[in-house]
Amino acid sequence: MLRLLVTVVLLAAAGLAAAAEGSAQLAPGMQNPGYHEQPAWFKTTFLDIREDLDEARAADKRLILYFYQDGCPYCAKLLRESFADRAIADLTRQHFEVIAINIWGDREVTGLTGEVTTEKAFASGLKVQFTPTLLMLDASGGVVLRINGYFPPHRFAAALAYVAEGQERGGQDFNAFAAARAPEQAKGRLHEEGGFLPKPLRLADNRAASERPLVVMFEQAVCAACDELHQDILRREPVAISLSALDGAVLDTFATETVQTPDGREMPARDWAKTLGILYTPSLVFFDADGREVFRTEGGLKTFHIQGALDYVATGAYRWQPSFQRFLSTRRAALEARGIDVDLMD
């Protein structure tokens, strides 16, 4: 049976949306098929985020909002490989309160400004596109670090330490902190792709000359997930075909070389990355023909999500379907109805 290969790393993560959306109809105490048991030490809450933040602050802890969905394989990996690790669990329990929020759930949530909404509306308002997504908050409710997708245990532990130690207050870059704490086994070189835009990058000129969407891959030389992206995922024929519908560029997130941005500014690559809020490598940022950012993925994803992201932008689906997760769920269901097996872990 033909296999269409799939996603998420560092990121990322998808699940069975139809099952997840049915959670509101289940009786109390019952769970959807695909539900993954969460640690008993996760915070029991009425989902008044203001109260939860106050309680975390009083305990000298920080708050983590953990967004999940039933049937999400990378949520299962996070729970199994990270939160089941004693050192990681102890670090989390010592410094954080964790609140689980179902991105398709209908439980009532009171946000930081007092607005009353539902889990799914709350997640949508925070632009949660992947599961798991974790928002690590400071004492005032600001987002210190956002993890979109699955991080392997060593990198997740680095993220917890970064926030627990308040490294952001001193301006410490997370990528540099994580690399120093737990260096990744990587090739140590920036990748190039045939047919991509040449250096120096003149992206506004490209936008004026091309009607195709543009994807800029923010990377760094020492990046195992970047190696996997270029040496495996982009080499697969279905992904290569999807990628051929876009203009592409690879950029060193920390380089001092000057680039022309899609809106015509001239600045060092590292300054542009900082302006865009790039925290993770690889991050794929997509721009339309007018040079406007329309979508991005962050962290290491697997094949299905990478190809899905390319097609989501190339087909213009982002214009009529604002939820990337729904786009992927519909895509997966359609493929499986035609007898095409989708392996989300490949």
C-alpha cells in the first residue's frame, strides 16, 4: 500500500480531529479513543487562567499551558518519553504548574483578560496550529517560550531549564542555551538546495518578479533537525514535487550577511530572524506574492507535516481554511478513504 510520509518534531504533531472534536459529547469521566493518560501531577483547574497564574506565582513557579488533542502521536511521545523521565518530571514539578487544554474541547476557559470562552476558541485565539504546543508563561502571563510540536527529551529539558532559570531576563538566546546545555549530533554545515534562490538573497526583487509563494528556511549549521529535513524529507519524491511549486531560500539564522527582506528592507540575516521572532531551527516561513507572511512551521517536523505545509501555502488553502490542523486532518481522511496509508511517525 502506498505510504504518504509524515511529520512533526520538534515540533510537531497531529491527531485524529474527528475523534477529538467529539469530546464535548462524552459523559463526564469518559475519554475519546486515542486519549493519552496525563501525569497525575498536572494541575487540576477550573481553567480560570488568571487564578492559575496567581497560584503559580504564589508558589514561586511558572505556568505551562499544554495544548493537546486525542490521538496525537507526538503528544503520546511527549508524555511517554519526557514527562515519564524522572529528571524531567522532577524539574517540571519543582518549577512549573502544567495545565492541559484540549484544542477541540468545549470546557469553559477564562482568559487572562477575563474573557470567557471555550478550550477550542482559546487555543484558536492563541494561534495553536500544532499538537503538542506548550506556552511557558512568566509571572505576568507573558509567553517566555513557545514550543510548537515535539521536542526530544534533551531539548525539552533544556527548554524547561531555560524558563525555570529566567534566562530570557538576561537576553540569553534559547538556541544558544540549548546547544551549550545539550549539543546535538549534527553535520555542522548549512545546507543548500538545488533550484533555490542564490546568495545574496534579494527577496523583495524575487517577490516583484514571481507569482509563486516563497518559503524561507531559517536554519543553522549545527542542527540535527535541519540535517533530517534536507537529507531525508526534502529528498522524498512527493515532498520534492510539492516544493517545486514554491520559490525557496535557506538562511543562516545567526548570520551577519545582509539580506533584502520580502518587504524591501536591507538588514543582517540575524536581525531579520530576530524581528520575525525565529526561536527554533529549522523554521519555515512562507510569504505570498506580495511579500506578506502567511504561514510558518517551527522546529523539526516529519514528512507528512512538511509536505502538508508546502501544499497548504502553494494551493492557497490557508485563505479558506485558517486551521492548518483541520487542513491536515481532512487531507489524511481523504487519503485513507482512497486506500493510501498515512504514517505520521515516518
